[in-house]
Amino acid sequence: MAKQTTITFETDSLLILHGGPSQRAWCRVCAAEGEMIALNNLGVMSNLEPPALDEWLNSSELHRFQAADGSWLICLNSLLARVQNARDR
């Protein structure tokens, strides 16, 4: 009798769409200059359920800052690191 092996592949994806210009700014948490994306211009499409997505956006892993005009900015480096951390778990 032949031996049977089952292989399962699991993938995750995250697509970040933003309208309007991003801006380079200093991220105090990263201690580096990076791209900042305005939260109100950010649409995130993923396989995450809305509660999980809210958890991501409110996570201390994402570096969020309030701009002078009152809008919220997210550090793109921290968002990408959060995605990588989720894949490694």
C-alpha cells in the first residue's frame, strides 16, 4: 500500500490602499524618518474580520500620531512590521 502525504498551505494577505499623498515625517517610536499615511485616507482590505482589524489599528504595535490639523497618521513601517509579526505567529 502506498504512503499518502497531505500538504496544506496557509496564506495571509493585506492590501493597503491610500488616496492622497503620503508624507515623510519623524516617527518618535521608530526613532527614524518614514512614510506616514493619514488614517482617514487609508482603506485596508484583508482577510481580517472587522474586530480583528480594529484591534490592529488600535494596537500599540502601530505608531499613530496626531498631526497639527487634527488628523491621525500611521507610520507605514510599523504597519508593515505588524503584518510581518502576524505572519510569523
